[in-house]
Amino acid sequence: MGKKGFRYTQGRVQKATQIINGTRTNATIRDLEEEEGELEEKEGTVVSIKEDNINGNGWTVKDKDGQTYVCSCANSMYELPETKQRGGLLYPTETVTVKFQINPVLRLNTITEITSLGKETDKLDINKWKHGDESTTVIAKPRSAISISNGFITMNYDNNNKVIANDQGISTEGDNTNINTETLNINSNNINVAGKLLTSIIDEQALNVSNEYASYNVNTINKANLYVDRSNNMTQVHIDTGDNKISGYGVIGEIKDQKAIPLREQTQQLVTDGNCVDIVVIDEDGIIRVKSFENDCTEERLISSTNNWITPQIESRNYIKVIVKQTCDSCDEGTNTKSEFINYCPSCQNFNTLIDTSTSVKCNTCGTTYCQNCGHNINNPSSEKLKKYQDNFISAYGTTCKYCNTQLQPNTNKQYVNYCPECQQWNWLRQSEMEQDGNTINILECGYCNSKFCSTCGIDQDKHGIVLRDDLVSYTAYKNAFRKLKYIKDGV
């Protein structure tokens, strides 16, 4: 509690003389009185508010002793309590408790804190929203405010999140910042991430992955030469039958390198001899085939094709990360800021078909929608929900098998979906070993059906595809016999 009396001292006389001479201003007096503790703080309740002076000294407050004061809210604006209007005055229908300061020198009474505003239970501390000594207009509630002063704006939510705009620029401070938009355009000469130029980070990343350059031949039918070149994120597949002509349509090879396999099916139209129009297709499993465009050509012909595509090395294969914006009625857990799922739709049992629609996760194949937070089927909560990523992947260190020898790097840690493509069982894969051609190789073995998969290329060692010979193999037949683990990413 401040002192009520006013003591005449030599120092005060000197300061008063300075005021008379114009060398000390009212602002200086205010600082002086606050420093010397002459301000008196009181508590009271709002009696009335002048309708035409809400943002000025239109607030009448009564203290605990029953004395009334005219108080100012010139620098702040509040959400008004429920009131009744009568004769130009607003009378609160509920008790509004405030703290206010009395300045006996300037004869100003200023509300500093609203401890109870209508039905709000949290106190509203005006001072914490002000910009230092600057004259500040505040639009405030107990837990959030917009503060505006000369050349300075802040939006603060009484926690670690804040937006600041001043003559230095605009900054966002917070534990978690999300930008959700269909199109984001950034026009900037310099973009810094953690104090480092983004261009430098990209260059460094490109330099790091450049060591992953891979070039190898693919097992094909005897009449085709097929090799794969992968440098950084760019993959090139070259097909050349040379002097050997082929006839018919079907599978001519398969890419084993998971990082080179396209995320989406790649097609290239060819005009070949023999009056044939062909299409070279490389699907999302890396299977390469030639198919007819218009007519079923049976003539022998030469085929030459070079396909290029970008395969970003990100967590995108059989995996989806979702920014949670909306929950469902079936959520049996707290709300997360993000969710991670295996990109698998339990309704239609297809992989890599889920997309984030901003308010739900939707299957592009069957149209089923799922909760972003818990993964429940929104229209049928009792049905199977989405697979959580953390609970449904398995890691293993690889060695080269009879399929991936010379094509993939051994002793690399890789993540796969813990799902057996042979028996369609989840979470039965276990790390193991097996003997092959006199060598011990690392495998992931299914404890349900005993299928064995290479830890490097993910291929079933006993039941993968159909052996490619001189004749083209039907794509449907090859796909039906396809047994390969679902790759997610390289481990750490």
C-alpha cells in the first residue's frame, strides 16, 4: 500500500522548481511519483461506465470503504461485461472487480487489473500487455491480447506463442508453428533456417546424397539390355533391345533399388518399327513392362527408351504425416499436433492411397475418411482404424541376396512396414538369418507363414514373381506372384 501523505522536502522543492522552469515534464513527474512510491493501489468494483467514454476516464469505481473514484482506461480496451444502459451510463449486471492506482500529484486514477470480468474467472493484468513505457492500446482478455503502440504490434496468448510486428520486421515466436495452405509463395533473396542460408543447406544435402550414386544392370529377358542410373534424387532407366527384336507385350525387368523406384507410375509412349505403338510403363513397385497403346502388335520390333523421374528421399513411401486440425467423436486419446500413420487403407486394403484433406484423412481409392487424430473411420467407428506408424514398422540391417547383389548397398539399416505380403498378417515379422549360396544373409522372417524376406531389397527369397526368360511374362501374372516388403525409408 502506498503512502497517502505528501511530505515537503528540499528535494521536492527543487523538483517543483524544475517543473515551473519547464525542465521537468508531467511524464517526469509520473516517473518520479512511481519511483518514490507515492502511487496508492486500491481494489474495488465497477459501478458504471460512461457509454461515450469507455476508452477514457468514464469508469466509476467504488472501493471497499464505499468511496467512489473516476478511473481511466485510456490506454486499454476490454470486452465489456453484461450491462444495462440507462441515461448514457452502462451498469454491469454482475460484479466486476478491479485493481486501480491513485496518483495524488497528477490526480489520475488508472485501472491496472481486472480480476473478475463478468463470467471470466481469470484475472486480466493490463500491465503485462503494455510495450514498456510506450502509450499502448490493448484489446485484451485474460489469456490473450492485441497490443498496439507507435510502430509496434504484438499478438500474445499468455504463453510461449507470440506474433510481433515493428520497424525491424515481423516475427513469430512459439513452440509449434503450422502453415496450412494449398499454395505457398515465398519471394525472398535470403531464407535462413537456424541461422544458416537455405541454399547452403540444400547444397550440403545434395553433396551428402551424391555419394549414393548407383548404376547397375537389371535382370531382364535375354533380349533386352536394361540399366538404371541414380544420382541424388534423379533416376534414369535406359532400355535397349540392341540387335535383338522382341514380340508381344509383358514384363521385361524389375528395379530393386527402393530409392530409384518412382512414387507414381511412369509411362512413355514409343513409336517402334513393325507398325507398333508401344508404351513403356514403370509402376510404383519398380516393375517394368511394355504394353500396347492401340493395337495388339505381335510383330517383332526393336525397342529403345530412356525414362527420367525424380524420387524425393523423404518419408513418403507407405507413410503419411498429418497435421491435426480436427478430431472425431470417437477419439480415445488427447489431441495431438501431428499424427503419423502407415499409408494403408484398412477398408480397401490398398497401400499409398491416403491423403490429408486438412480436416480428415481420405482414401483416394475407396473414398473412406478417417480421423486425423486417432485414425477411426469417421462414418463407421466400429471398423478397423488406421495403422499408427510407431506401432507398425520394423528395422533391420541388410546384406545382399541373390536378387539385390551388386544393386543395393549392404549393411544399411532400413525400415519396412511390419506386414507380410504373403499371408497379409500385421506385426509378425522378426529379424533372423538364413544360409544362401554359402553365405549368411540377414532377413525378416514372418512368424505366421515362415516367409523370408531380404533385409536389403525386401524380396521374398522363395516366392517372388516369375522367373524372366526369353519370352515376355504377363504383367498380371507377375504382379499376382509379386512378394516384396513395403519399404518406408533408410534407418539411422
